[in-house]
Amino acid sequence: MAQTSIYVPPYLRLTVLIGLGIAAFIGSTFFALQSADGISFNPADWRSVTDTPGTIWASLFTGFLAYLISAWIWALKPDDPPAILFAASGLMTLGFCFASIGFDLAVPLSQSTLMSMMVTNALTASAFGIIMPCLFLIYPGKLPFWRFLVVANVLGFGGWTLISAFGPQQNLAVVQLITFCEMIAIIVVVIWQVLASRSEPRRFAIANFLGVSTIIGSGGFIATVAAPISFGFPPLMEPSYAFAFFLIIYVGLAIGLLRYRLFDLGTWAYRLAFYVSAAIVMILLDLALVTVLALDQGQAIGISLFAVAIIYLPLRDILWRRILHAQRKTNQNLMHKVLDAALQPTVESRRQNWQKIFMDHFEPLQHEIVAARGDGVEMSRESLSLYIPPAGDAHAFELTYPNNGRSLFSKEDVVLAEQMISIARHARESRHAYDRGVAEERTRIARDIHDNISAQLMRALHSQRDDRKDTMIRETLSDLRDVINNAQGTDLPLENVLADLRAETAERLDAQGVTLKWALRSDEDNTLSASMVHAIRSVIREAISNTLKHAGAKVLSVDICSNGASIELRISDDGTGFDPDAVTLGHGLNNMKARIESLGGDFVLKAGEQGKGANLVATLPMKANVS
């Protein structure tokens, strides 16, 4: 039968471990406060905190803090070998720190108890020195021959320690020399790890940061305690105080976890630590109030809750913002830069500015143009790289080792990059829409000038009467203003529009000796929008201009039919005609076709019967849709 493992959430593991640590701390504190008169459960008989040697508190707090940090790491990644080793080192630190207080206690202890504490101190101190080289042999990267070196380290130092503690000639003082050698081994392995990771920025950054904190912590203890004792000199400071050097290693890990995401933990780990720490603060404060001030349980809990709410929680929020968000760059200026890049006048400047935005914001060590492999932002290579898809004119590219190799990309970076791309694409579409609008407006103006203004000017040119010519020029100027302003007036009656247009057409044709046949068939009173009026007037004027220029016609017919749903405009002449297979649409005919089709209509031009004359048919819906 297959066995299924029970999932234990990280917060539950961490709560249990913290509970055990607090129990050990409270138990040790209980013995530390006892007087020389013997063990008493009455706080009135205890020593005051100020009368208790400072070496005791230094040892207890160092061991407890190291244990908390290592327990935190293991609770989050219980199956990860580096996290397991680090947790074990914290447990050993707790052991040798707590076991070192035996000779500073006031309460009488038996010789066997003192010897047991000395052995525990020696074994755990040596075990710490064995575990740390093993950790740095495999993290942040496995060093050559790491398996052999781990075995040699464990058997060598472990065997030496066991022989000194339990051998025929027990000599616990040798453990100081063993510890000194172990500290040297730690420093050597750390330097090796740093040198071996130089070609990998992420690993190199982790090795540097952890290495520095470990060398400072171990080196401080070696210089003040281990080295002097090993060479027969007294320590430069009390060993219990020197234990605090080891906290540099654990605090360095916590800072490294923030900066380099050691053990692949994210900011959610800090949230968990803050929430659990609130409970710890309340428990310890409650315990202090009960024992020191002799308050009853109800009063102590009330004061504890008040203090946590008024002091701890605001302080925690301040620390959270300063630690995790101090280096967050504001996005407002970033989005302004995105818009500026998208609106650059040339393709090359848009590409350069777009990539510069990402380079300045993420500060990657490497930047490479890559082939497009999707439309979404992607993290790869364990969050070392960030793929930026094409956006507008810019190529796809990949950023590697952000923040100058000191951090990894996060989900927040992906979301931010996607927002930047979305804004850039929207800006690009808006710019293209603007450009299209400009181009369409220029085309409209050019078409109207060609179709209407030129026709009006030709009409004025052929007029024989000066007063009439002046009138037509004034009308042309009015039309020109309409063209420039694209005047959108109210709807006009169809018959009124066509009446004015018929008079104008007849005058132009009569001046050239061409007869006009005009027919209008309309089922009801229809009104036309300004765009429809402009289109019909432009088509008729351009058709008349073409007939007068090229056809040599004697008769021109205009037949307009409206049934309420559409208007059909037929213009034909009896001129020379054209070859349908050889003719190409000139600028004027193209304008007519584009104008009709832009309103949702159809435009057809064909030769007349037997190749004589030309027939133009334009159909427009009454409710035209401008495209």
C-alpha cells in the first residue's frame, strides 16, 4: 500500500521550533536567575537581572537568536540540503552557548552536571565547526571533490573530537585547538567557494556576501578566543561575549536572503517571520511582566497586547517598508519614459530608448537581442533572466543578472515589464492612429481641392462675365474654407442641393457648348449629411471636368435616383469613349472611387455602347458609414 506524506505548512513547523527554542530559553533563564540558596519557584527568591553575570545573557541570547534564524530557514525549506546544514549549525550554536553558562550559575551544581555541560559545550562547538565547511562545500555551488572532502571533514574533526572527549585520556581543553582548526577550514572553504564562482555572477554574489559574513564571524572568534588559547595565551575577551561573533554569520544570512534570495526564498518568508515574531514578543513580554513585576496573568496579557499593538506593530511596518521597499523605484517616471520612447520620431531612436529604459531600471549585467519566442514576459534560468518580447518597432531582448548581479528577477518585475509593454503598445497604436488620421486628412484635402476647387476655378476661368467670375471665385473660396475646416453642417434637403448643383453644371457645360440632360427621381423628401453632399458634389464636378477635358462630347446626361435607402448617380456622355482594357484610373477618377467607397458605396466606370462615350455609376447608402 502506497504511503502518502502529510503536508505540514511552514508556519506550523516554525511555530513548533520556536516553541521548543522558547522553552529552552525560559528553562535556562530560570536556572540563571536562581540564587545560591538553591532552586526556588518564588520569583522573590531569585537574583535580579542586574545581579546575574552578563556572560550568561550574552550566551543565552546568542544561542537563541542563532537558533531562531536557522529554524526559520529550515521550516521554509525542510528538504533542501543547504538549509538542513544551516539549521543544524544553529542548533549546535544553541547547544554550546547554553551549555557554557554552567560555571556562571549561582545555584549549586553537581560535578557530574558540570562535566556533562562541559562535554555538551565541546561536542556542539566542534559540531558547528564540522557543519559549516560541509555547508560551504555544496553552497552556493558544489566544489570539486566535495563528497570526499565532506567525508574527510566529518571523520577527521569528528574523530578528533570524540577521542578528546571520550578517549582513554580525556582532554576537553584540546577542543579549543580543534575549534581553531575548524575555523581555519571554514575560511579556506569560503575563499575557495568565492574563487570557484567568479564566472557565475549569481553564485559569486552569494558566495561573496555569505563568505564575508562568515569570515568576519569566524575570524572574530578566532582572533579573540580560539587563537590565543590554542597558543597558550589567555583569551582577549570572555568566550561567552565572543560567541556574539557567530551572530554575524546568521544576520549575514538574513540580509543575504533579502538581497540575493539565498535558498530560493522570497519576501513571503519575511512576512512569516514578522508574524511569528509578534507572537514571540508578546509571550516574552508577558513572561517578563509576570516574573519581574509580579503582575497577575490577566494584567500581564493586557499590557502585552497593548505594547505589541502600540509599539511592535508600527515598528514592524516601518521595518518592512524600509527593508523590502526602500529600493523600489517609483513607476511614475518610468511610465513617462515609456511614453517618450514610444513617441520618438524615428524607428532607431524608439528602439534605443526602449532598451535603455529596461537597462536603467533593472541594471542587468548582460543584455542580448534574441529571436522572438512569444508575446509575454518570461523569467528563465531560475529567475536569472527576463525575456522582453517585441513591442512596436523594438526587437525582443533578454536581460540577465539584474541589479548588477546582486539579485534575481521577481514576479513583480514581470508584472511591471508587462505594464510597460502594454503602455508602449497602446502608445504605438495611438501614434499610428494619429498618423493615419493625419494622412487621411491630407488625402481628403487633396481630393477636395482636386475635385471641387479645381472644377470651380475652371468654371470661373471659362466665364465670360466679370461679375459672374467674381461670384464664382468667392464661392470657390467658401468651398476652400469648407475643405480646410471639413465643415460638418446640418443635413440638407436633397432637392435643394441638387438644384444648386444642376445650375452650376449647366452653366459649365453651356460655356463649352455641351447640352445637359438632368433627371431626378425621388420617392420622398430626403436629406443628406454634409459628407454625402460633399461626395455627390465632388463626383459630379470631377465627372464634368473629365468630360470637358477629354471626351469631346456634345451631350451629357445626369440621372439621379433616390428610393429612401440609397442614391444612385448615373453620368454618361456621347464623347469619344475609351478602351476599358487599356484605361487606368487617373488621380481624379481615383479620388471619386475612394470618396464613394469611403462612404460605403460602389463606384463603376465603363465605356458606352460600341465604344462611344462613357458611363459612370455611383451608388451611395442614405445612412453612409464613413470608413
